[in-house]
Amino acid sequence: MITAAADGSSLDNPGPAGWAWYVDDRRWAAGGWPRGTNNMGELMAVLDLLRATSGAGEELTVLCDSQYAINCCTKWIPGWKRRGWKKRDGKPVLNRDLLEQLDAELSGREVTFEWVKGHAGHRLNEAADARARAAATAYRDGTPVDEGPGYDGDGRGGRQAPEGPPAGPASSATRRLGGDDVEDGGDAQAGLFDLPETPLTPDQELVVELTRLEKLALSDEVRSDPARMGELLAPDFVEHGSSGRLWTRGRMLAELAPLEVRPKFEVLGMMRLSEDSVLFRWRERAGSRVVLRASIWSRGGVHGWRMRFHQGTLVR
């Protein structure tokens, strides 16, 4: 029997993304995309694992910390196929390209899926998570991805990556192909595998939007146009720069210019300060220079949010 963990990682969700599966130190694989979601990584990890072990002739148990990935593989795909890859509400199914490939790979195989709690010290899950995150980080930094030895030690891992869009108690489910008795919800009693498909929570969606706005403020187009930058800044905007300089809104717009080096962007987190105000933190990397940055955004303006305060702290 083969027991392997499969996991995905996205640094900004969506953003640089990675996936990995892990059996042991001699049998694992990883990959990713410059831009993708965590759910894409979770599904691709399972897909590549299925391909890599297709000729092994052994039973396969897949350990996942993603209930979404398990639901897709054990419950939802047949119902989505019957409805032309649409959910029960008529909306298109996300990640259809990966799901169709998963359906083909699962056909004729009996695969057991077990849910494990992520970041809880499970050895195989932690190993897969570390490799998925390393792949995502490599895409972010523009460095080579360690793809691993694959299942047979050939360094290929059976991968065929699609294009990206812009130890504890375990619960298990087995995918037995050939029947139509699985549905994405249906009338079955609600349980572990009856959760709705919800790729992003409201807070995650806000992180994505604030990431977009922060990057927009760094773009050459905006930094060459004070009017466009002014749309992002609140009237009382102030910045404590990493150099120690104090910037008002007027001074910022008067001295605006494109950046000499476009920094690499790593989201650190978001905290709600009130219903209409949030603190957003990220790390800037530009060559050997590292700056921790924090911004306060409030609702308003043409973009829906405006920056009221920004601070940069030079790390090195």
C-alpha cells in the first residue's frame, strides 16, 4: 500500500502557488505556477500523485488537509459532470481543467482519501506542505523549483501542469468509480464532506483586494501619474518612511516617481481595526534590502478603499 500526503500553497491566494506530494524522502514531487490559488495547488498535488503512481499496482491512500480537495475527488465530480460542470446554483465550477483531469485519473482506481489536520505535526503532511510552500516561494523569487525525485526516482513525478488563471485522528472517504451516487451536497446528511465549495472567505477576498491596491500603488503607471496615486490616498494620508522621513499626501504626490527597482511582495497578514478600517502588513524585498511595511486602509474613494497611513521599517 502507498500512503502519501498531498498539499498546496499560495502566498497571496491568488499569487505565486505551489503543490507537492510526499511518500518519503526518496519519493516526492513538487511544482507550481507564477499565479494560482491554494485550491489549485491542492488539486494539482493529488493529480500529479495519481499520475506518478498509476503503474505501481498498489492501493493508494491520499492524506489531505483540504476538505475541498477530498470533496471534489470523492463526492462532487460526478454531479458536476451531469450538469455540464456547473454547480447546483448554475454557476460554473471553478478549476474545471484540473477536475476533468482528476476524473480521468481516478477512473478505474480505488483510492482512499483521509483528512488530516494541517500544521499539527503530522509528519507526511508537514513534509508535503514544506515542499509546496518552497515551490511557491521559488516562483515568487524567480529561483529554480526543486521538483523532487518523483515516484520512481526519475525526477519527473508524472507531472503535466495546467496553465494557471490570471498525526492525529483522520476522517476517510474512498472514491469508487463507476457509480453516480455521489453529489456535491445532495440530500445527504451534512458532515465532513458536505461543506460548500467556498474558495475564499470574505477576509481572504479583502487580502486579495488590498494586495492588488498595494501593488497598484507601486506600479510605474500610477507612480507616473499623481492623479491616479491621489485616488489611492486618503486626504489625511501620512507615511513614516523606512528612511525616517515623514511624508504627507501633498509631499508624496509632489515628489512622485517610478521606483528604480520593483520590489518583491510577500503578504504577512491583515487585521480588522473596525468595520471600515483594516491594517495590512507585507514584506518588501529589493535585492538585499528588506523592509517590513504596514498600511491602514479605510473604506472610500473610487477603488472602494483608500490608504490613510503607511510605515516602512528597514530590516536590512
